[in-house]
Amino acid sequence: MNVNNLSNDQLMALAQQSYDKANWSPDDIITLRACWEEFQNRGGENAVMFFRPSYFDVLKFHEIDSGEVGEESVEKLERTGAEIAPDYRKVMHKLLGMDNTDELI
């Protein structure tokens, strides 16, 4: 997916639209990865300034998909009552609910 030519608003909308789906297809995963990479290319450390709130949604996806945040981390957040825990759990369910996840690794 080529997201380089999208405006900031279009990129943000695409990321949010893909993230908000009830179930993710392999194409949605590819889109989210492309949006994440483009966020980083455009803003680096300051990407959040351009893409709130979509940036945070894509960031949660990226942290789980890359293995930075795993089941143990989410369980710890749930035990401590952290408000972000349900957001991470939602992403984990969407990733685990996908068919053909082996093809994406």
C-alpha cells in the first residue's frame, strides 16, 4: 500500500478507519503497518503532534504486533486497573481473531 501521497488528514483517516474495524483482514494489517511507517517518516518523535488520536491507536497496534507489549504486559495492566488495558486487549483480540496470521509473520 502506498500512503506517501496522502495528506496528513487522509493518512489519519485511513489509519483510524482500518483500526476501527471489528475484525481485521490481512489487508487491514498491511494498511496499519504502512500508516505506522509513514507516521514515523513524517514526524519521527513528533508524529503524535500531527496524528492525534489515530497515532495512539496505531501505536498500540504496533507495540503488540512487534512483540513490545505481550500478554503478560496486558495482564499486568489489567491487574493494576490501568485505563489503557482495555485498549491493548481490544487490539490483541483483533490480531488473534484474524485468519492466516501465520502469513503475516
